[in-house]
Amino acid sequence: MDLRLYRRRIPSALLLLIAALAWPARAQERATPPPAPGPYTAGGYVTDAETGEVLIGAHVAAAHRPVGTTTNAYGFFSLTLPADTTTLHVSYVGYRSRTVVLYRRPDAPLRIELTPIAAALDTLEVTADGVPLEDEVQMSRLDVDIADVQTLPVLLGEADLLKTIQLLPGIQSGTEGSSGLYVRGGGPDQNLMLLDGAPVYNAAHLFGFFSTFNTDALSNVEVYKGGFPARYGGRLSSVLDVQMRDGNLKRFEGRGAVGLIASRLTVEGPLRRGRSSFIVSARRTYLDLITRPLQAARSPGDGYAGYYFYDFNAKANALASPRDRVFLSVYAGHDRFYLVEPDDETDTADRFGFGWRNATATLRWNRIVTPRLFARAMLLFSRFHYEVEDRQETRYTFAGQAVRERTRARLHSGIRDWTARVDVDYLPHPAHDVRFGASVTRHRFTPGVRIFHEERAETVRDSTLGRQENEDALAAFVYAEDAITLSPRLSARLGVHVSGFGVDGRVYAAAEPRLAARLLLPGRWALKASYVATRQYLHLLTNSGIGLPTDLWVPSTARIRPEAAWQAAAGLARRFADGRYEASIEGFYKPMRGVLAYTEGAATLGLHRGWEEQVMVGRGRAYGVELFLQKQTGRTTGWIGYTLSWSTRRFPDLNGGRPFPYRYDRRHDVAVVLTRRLRINTLSVAWVYGTGQAITLPAARYADAGTLVDVYDGHNGHRMRAYHRLDVSVHTPRRGGRARVTLSVYNLYNRQNPLFLYVDDHADFDPQTGYHDRRRSVRQVSLFPVIPSLSYSFTF
Amino acid sequence: MRTLFSMVLCAAVLLGCETTVEVDVAAHTPQLVVTGLIEPGRPWHVLVQRTAGTGETAPDLPVAVPDATVTIRADGGSEIVLRHRGGGFYHAAGPLPEAGAVYHLQAAAEGFAPVQASTRLPAPAPVTAFRLDATPAEHRAEITLADPGTTRDFYEVFVLDDARFYPVPFTVVNPELMPQLQALDVDDLFDPERAGRPLERVLLHDGPFDGTRFTLRLAVESPWNAATATVYVRAVSEAYYRYMRSIRLQKGAAHHPFIEPVAARSNIRGGQGVFAGFTTWTAGPASPDVLHRQVVGSYRLSRYHGEIDDVPFDYRPDGAAGTLTLHADGTATGTLYLPDPARPDTLRRFSLDGGYTLHDGLVRLFHDADTALRDMTFRRDPQTGALTGGLAPHLASHVTVVFTP
């Protein structure tokens, strides 16, 4: 296919689709007949009564009828009701349920407000009244409650979304303290992280110890480990769909927190009461400001090093009409490490630094076309960029003249996306919930450029090494799916995601089926199964595994084909004890092909030369079983998650072509999370255990022609010690509940968990032979001992 | 203020919060390591040592296995038994290797799993033309290869300047060879001089020129001395190419946190090392045959000095002496007398009986005696014929040993 045609046609097709959406909407508005006896459809939003923000996943059902649905990611629901239905029952976790009487058939979108329980009652308990687990077709999905994220024990006083997600079964952390996600044996690049629909390419702050998601600005988080709905695509292993809060439509308020290394502040309120609102949230670390005086006191004149990050979230939305709502959200984050080394003797200053930036923007238009048809159009922007820089400046006097010499070396790389997207939810019949849509993205990759600038005497030398032209790629997909209720016991979701990727004159395309089914067994056990195929056109080149900014995003090329996988999963789920407990067991099998790894000896910092020469293509396989027991209500809530899994990789030129354990192959992974609401305080405890990481270590050595040759017992043939730790936090309310003091203890029993291992050589000189007697040992570096932290959060 | 102080205190704790401890590693079962590089018309010599496990104290020397049974058999030929000559060096002068023949090696020793390997000794490097353009500023050499189209072929190219004692760095000009040459070299982010810097030797596969007449172009800015430098073009076996490439990459990647570890590509089944061969084409005065004839002979120790932990020493005034005879069949005999550090004014006697190899202009000695000469490489001075060897300064000791004819 001619790529130019492909580029021209896809945006045109998207415009046509948008026009088509608008046309039937107007047509239907005109053609809707007067209400007549018979089933009818009610649609609208469920919102928070205090803030006006939409509630995602709220349950809306006909009272006393087996007819119900949930609000989508935008708080919208559409429900076809029997002719004689006059009342709706609306419920949501943490909110007081409400019965809504429909005095007449609604001719405009409904707006149903629910009151938060904490505001309605002075209660110690959290109650749940959501959709029964066994009623959902969707499997392998987990909803993350932002309140949980802010309650669980934290490292250095910073609540972190990704660290909470790591506690869920099937999702593993990387190295100690890292916020990287490894989902069902997949790699860190196989997770689609969306912030208000825009992809986030590097979700790491501070070398991965924190994530880019500021919890004060978030409203809803969904994690899919498998069974992906057709609307998601582009990654093999998981989807993390994060929605930012819309801002309070009714009154101004703010919140903030002061922690050990960072503080944050959020302000929100109506722009026009009840019609439009905004939210602005910012966070910055100050570790560099705190430690600089310490460094100066310890080694005066020796220079200093520092690190900081900040991020900024903002969102505004406006109700243009009862049917139309427009949103604009932006995110910007920046990390920077710097090292300044002056040398007074030679009058030289060396400044080294590296940093990375993430930015996203989303412009979204939601329209309730009819009670049965909800449409969204989005324009998305995402950018990730990093750079490493070293500057040297020397001053001296030569022949009575002051001379200044300067050198500068800089490496930078990045990726930038523009996306246009349309999604439609349509309920043509009570037994069908149809979704379809399309998206087109223009990627621009900057694989890696090194620039050298040198000024010596009167000579100025500029050189750019390994400059590779910016690589443009066009990605597009269309999707359609139908959630079908075949009988009260059997429901299914059938979908397909058709994706295409054009780069460098080559076009890849694939149809990815997305199938899921649920059968209600006797005893309210739900048997669920899913099959999904996935395709990934972008690759992340990384071997550090610790979230270094030098991780490099590259496109599929004519030589490096897209990654592909399919995943089959099956499991059982049900609720117990009047819905107080939920239990599920899921098994999964996921083969992958086209996965990348660096060739042996490849240097991640030297990718100015063709990256394709430094990677190899192989296969992977992951399978396992996950158990999840959760208690969502009562004074004590929490969950126990256990994963038994295997994950291997196979490359023709690695490990003799034999399969080897993936670095994060973790046989056993356990998380126990408990929160107990006491009379005044809230106590949270989290304990995690994981099989040791697989790494490559030399098992032996021999001498050959003056050099020592390392012998490895297989790639990733060595296991680090098992990882486990216990974290505890206590939250104490202050100022009548408008403030909270949190004391957290990370790694309570001071477990020395391995961060990495290295081989240490001890050489004793033998004067007789002139050679050394060498003893090798393996040493383990641990990062975090027991770490207490204190933070203070407040609202105003 | 108190809160601020607490924060500062915690931050200070954080600055030094990492800890390092030694951890146990699984016991390693030692394996035989066989290094057998064969060349047409040269005596058989194979080094047999064993691996030393991580956690085991061992010298930076081959841990010799002296009691192994080492045999080599050609396809359709009789078995050649190699005899131990010292220092793990096994030797035979029987029917010599022939280009194009396939050889099978077996080695066994008590306490080790037996090992075996096979290799085909490549046909002579198919050099059809050689041209050297010399200018005061630059030398350019063109080597035309008629690469066979039916096989995957591998080559090694280097230049030795006999007068300078060192390899001559050069640059390969052919752009189509850049990807495989760059992949051999560990890169450095902030060293612009390293990008495209001259190499001392290159390993090539014929992927870009398989089955064609291909002209390899070499350039060196600091010209070599055409009167004393020799261009070597080797046809090497695949096992040689893979092993040497992996060793080179492993050395470059060692202890680098951002480079994938590299495993040595051994073709020894059940063990480690390499059994491989090559045939050499040369242009210049010091072909392997000439060099071999030149090094054969008797020598006496004339210098033995250096530094140990920055303290200089010289053993010759203290009575150090020795003789060394390199025989044409690859064996070596001799005696070395060195001052005994435990008993002043006393000399210790060491036997230098064993063997030697001659590769790339370097003489390497093997013997049982625990001397600095064991595994040491010597260069031959073309003017005086003296053999000069030494230990590298990075070993904390710098020893220079000279044998004069």
C-alpha cells in the first residue's frame, strides 16, 4: 500500500465518521416519535452531589427488575427499561444509594446526584452497593480506589498510584522501590498507560521510585490485565486507564500535603457555578534544596548534586448544553538530576545533568446524541523527551590573555504523538451494548542524537554524531464490540480491534479479536472466559529495568516487526456474605512473539548508531494462576492476592537459543493489604512477598591469553534473594477532619531486599608469580532500610 | 522548626541508606576449558585448564589440568594423542593440520565431565589481489577477496609492525561493513573520538559480500612502515569468529551497568573454550612461516625487572639467570634461576620445560613451574632477535623479561 494514500485516507475517514455521528443524531432527534407505551430508554449522568463530578462505574438499575447497567468512564449510563418502570435504583461504593422516581419518560438526559457517605453519615464503615462481580462479563479488570491509594502505607510520604497497583494479583513490581509494572509476564513497555485518554510514555519520577500520577488530581483508575475491550489497543499486556478529576462544579475548595521530600497543592472550583469548573494541581520535590546545605557543609567547595521533579495537572470542563460537555486537560512533568563539580585549582567547572519530560493534553467533546447513543470526540497530544548533557568550562591565562575553553556534549531522544479519536456507545436493544470507534495517531520518533560543541582558543567545532532523521509513523485503528445478554445466565462480549501502522513506506495491519463470556453457575459462581489478540507497534529499548530516562521508544520497522500476542484466560468469581467479600480465581496463558532484547554487549547509552543492529527479536511465554480475595465493606477492608506464574523468553542468539526465565519471572507473588478504621485513627498494613528476580551472574571464570573470561550458568540463571517487606501507616485526623497527619513506616522489619548484585574481585598480589590470586564474591546492594515518614495533608 | 529539623534529619539518613552485603552463590561444578587453535602445517597444541568458581580463590592464570587425555582425530584419519608438556599445554607433532579437513577433539580428566568439539580448518583465505598506496599522510591497503558463495565465511584482518612491536591500528573504509564492525565495539557516550576510531583487528563475516569479489579497504592515518609491517588476512572457522567476538564483547561489557552481559560462545560440548582453526594469508616481511623460523633457537635471560606496587626491582644484579630453547616442533626447554624471597642470597630453580605457541607474532610460554613467565606473551625484536615479555601495568605489577639469542 502507498503510505501517502494511507496517510491521506485515514484522517478523511475519521472526519467522515464524525460527520456520520452527528448526522444520525440530528436525524434521530427529528425522527423520535412521541412517547408510546412500550420499553423506553433513559440515559444521563450520575454525579457527586457535593462536587458535581461524574461518578464512574455507578450502578443504575430498574427497581425490582433484573435490568441494570453501570456508568461508563464519563459517568454516563443508558438503560432500556420495561414500559411500566417508574423508579431507578442508583448506587455507588462509598455513596448513599438513591431511588429515583421517573414521573414521566425523560426527554432529556437525567442527572442523578449521589451523596458521599462520609458527608451523609458520621460512620466508620464503608459500604458497597455496586455491580455484583458475578454479573460482569469483563474479567481481568481491577478498579483502583483513589482513597485506597491515599490510605495505604507509602515510601517517603508520597502516595503513589502505581505502587498500589503493584499490590494487585498478576501485577508485579520491578526492582526495589520501582514503580514499574510487569503484568502477567509482560515487559514494562507492554502497558498502555492513559491519562484522560492520552498515552503516557514514561510514568516514572525519581528513577522510578514514584510515578507521574498525582493522586490528588485523579478520579478513577481501571487496570486491565487481560480480556481487553476492543477500544483499547497498541500494547500486549495491560491497560491502565486513568481519569483526572473534573473539578468541583459547585464550590471552591483546595487540598494539599506536605511530605518528607515533596509537597503538593490542588485548587478547584466552578468557573460558572453548575456549568463549568476547573482543577489545578501541582507537586514538587525539594530533596535537592534540603540536601544542598548538607553537601556544602560536608565537603565545602567540592560541588554539589541535586535532583528534583515537578508535575502539573490542570483540567477544565464546561456543560455546553444538557447534551454536550467539553473538557480540556493537560499534564506536564519534568525530572532533572544535576551534578556540578568546580575545580578551583584549574578554574574548571564540570556540569553534568540529565532529565526527562512528559506532557499530555486532551481536548474532549462528549455528546449525548440520544438516550441510546453517547459519543465522544477527542484530540490528544503526548510527548516524552529526555536529554543527557555534560558541559565543561575552563579559564586560564595564556600570554597575558584570558582564555576560555568550553565543551558540551548532549544526547537527546524522544517521541511525540498527535491523535484524533472518536468513540460511540450505542444501545440498540436492551440485550445489546454496542461500542465502536476509530482513532488515528501521528507519531514522531527521535531515536537519538548526540551533539558535540567545542570551543578551544579560536577554534569552534560543532559536530552531530549519529543523527538519524526524525522517524514519522502513522497508526490507526477502528473497533467495534457488542456486549450481548443472551440469557439471564449467559452473556458475552464480541469485538474486534483492527489496527494499522505505517512507517518508512511499510504498512502493517492486523485484526485483533476480543472475546469474553460469562456463565452464571448454580450457587452464584460466575464462570468467565476471555480470548484477546493484541498487537504492539512501538517498542521500548531498555535493559536497566530501573526506569532510567535513557529508555528509548522506537517504532516497528521493515526489519523489526510489531510485537504480537494472544491471551486466553478463564476463571471463577463470586461474592460472599451479602457482598462483603469478593473472591476470584483466574488462570491465563499468553504467548508473545516479536519481543525485543538488546544483543549481548549492546550499550544502551550508545544508541546513536542504528538501534536495529543492537536488538534481537524473540518470543516469550507467560502463564499462571491468580487468586484474589477482597473485603470492600465494614471497618476492616483490604485484600489478599496471590499469583503463581511463569514467564520465559527465547531468542535465537541468547542462551544458546534455549528458553530462559524472564528477568521478572516471579514464581510466587503475594500481597496482603488491610485497612482498619479505628475510632479516631485509620491503620493500614501491607505485606508483600515475591520470588527473587532472575539475573545473569558469572558462575565461574578462566584465563585466556591474558584476559579473564566469565562463564555464565545460563541467561538469567541466578535468582536474587526473595523480596518481602511490611509497611504500616497510621492516619490521624486533625482540624475536625479537614486535615490529616500520616505516619508511615516502610519496611518495618528492616528486610535487606536486593536492589542488584555485582561481582566483586579481591586481588592479592603473588610476588612469586607476578600475578594476582583473585577471589571473587557476589555482593548484594540493598536500598531502603526501615524508613519512617511523616506527611500532613489538608483541605480548605 | 522542629518539623523542618526532622525532615533534614531524615534526608540525611536517606543519603546513605544503601547497604552492601556478601551473598552466597550456588556451588559451581568445575568444567574443563579447552583452547585449541589450529593452523595448517603447525604442530598441535591445546591448552587444558578448568573453570574456577565464583567464590574460589585462583590466580589470573590458567588453572592447568595436567592429567587429561587429549586426542584429535581427522575425518577418516587416525587418532593423534597429545602429550602434556607443562602448564596444561598439550602438544603433538604428528600428522599436521591440513586446510579444509574436519577435526574432532576429545578431552577427559578425572573429576570432570568429558568434552568434545569439532571444527573444519578453513581453506586458505581467498586473497586474489593486494595493493598498498602509500603517501606521507596516509596508507591505504586494498585486499581483494574472492569469497566462496556456497558457504558462510569468516575473516580476521590485522596488521603487525615487527619494528614497532605493536599492532598497527587502522580503519576499515567500506561502509557496508560498518554495522558489523560497530557491533563489535562497546560505545562511549561522551567520547567523540571513539566513534569510528581505528581498530587493531577486525572480525568479519561475508554477509555483505557473500559469493562476490570484494575489495576490503584499510586506511591508517599514521602510516605503517611498509618495510616492517605485515598485513594478515585470515580465513577463520565460525567457531573462532563467534568465540573471539564474544570474548571481545565480554571484555568491553565487563562491569558496565548499561550493557547486557556477554556469554563466551564456546563450541566445546560439555565444557568451555574453543577448538577452532584458521589459515593465514600475509603481505609483508613477517609471514607466520618466517616468524616461526626466526623464533626457533636458544636464548639466555638478559633482563628481569619491573615494579611491584610502585616499588621497582631488578633481579639480574641479584643473580637471576636462565636459558630458554624454543624447538621447531612447538616444545620448549630451559631453566630459570630467581632470587628466593624467603631465603636471601639463594636462587630458586624453575624448569621452563614445556611448550610454546606462536600466534599473531606473539610467543606464549607454557610450563608447570609457577613463574611469571607462564602464560606470558613475548614479542620478537626483528633487529636483535630478542624476546621481550611483560605483565601489563594494570595488574599492579609491571614485569619486563628479556631473553636474548
